[in-house]
Amino acid sequence: MIVSVLRPEDINLLVTYESQNRDHLAKWEPNRSYGYFSLDETKKRVERNYKDFRVGSAVSLVGFNKEKSKILCVCTFSNITYSAFQACNLGYSISEQEQGKGLMFEMLQASINYVFKELNLHRIMANYIPENTRSERLLNRLGFQKEGLAKSYLKIAGSWQDHVLTSKINFI
């Protein structure tokens, strides 16, 4: 896998990834309008994500196959805050076809090292719906620690969902 910053030239590959995985990811994401998946809206999101990367407020990464012809998984480190907090939030998804191959672990392990070493952040926070046992196992394997349960935390798939709060601390 090749891990890279999501760039404007990746728009068509992202449109394909999102359209092929729309149903698969729907139960773990906010409800999306039909326009969200259009080429025009995807272009705006990718350009905004790339701008956020350049100014240091977020890092959106994609995991490509070796030919860079297909996106396998994505992750975003958002709400990057410096000063006393030095933290961010982590969100991620993987193609339904690529589940169970260790690719998300591989991508997040490399991406977390980048965030800790290159951005010098101290804390990465990742949250998951209690029923999402795949995310629970993944975050445990990556060394995230449970910090609590947030009731009615995010509106996912049309309803307010509880989330398990986790974080990983940079001890490097």
C-alpha cells in the first residue's frame, strides 16, 4: 500500500471509493445528502482538505493500491490543536472489499507515527460506536486506551449514538 496526502488530483479515485462503499459505510457515518457524493462536492471537500493540510489544521490521508489506481482506505487527523493541548481527532474507513487484510492497521500505524514524529502532537483521540467491534479491536491493537463513554455523542446514520472515547498518547 502507498499512503499519501489526499490531493486534488485524487478526486476521481475518491468518488469511486465513496460510491462503491456508500452502503457499507452508511451505518458508521452521518447521513449524507445525495449531492455529497457528486464530483463537484467531492472536489470541494478534497480542495478544502488539502488547504487544511497546508495550513496545519488537518491531515487527510489515503491508502492506495501499489499502482495508485484505487483507494483502499482513508484516514483523517482533524481538529489539530497546538499550544498546551497538542492533540487531534482521528477518523477512518476502509473499503468493504479490503476488510480483514490488516490494511487499516498498516495505514494507521504509519500515519500515527507521522503525526507523532512530524507534527509533534501529544494525543490522538478516536471514538467508536460500542457495536463497532472491528474499530474496537483495531484501536486496541494500535495502543489506544479507553477513557469513557459519551452518551448521545454524534448523530450517525440518522440517530444520536453513544461513543466509546479512546486516545493514544505520544511517549516518543
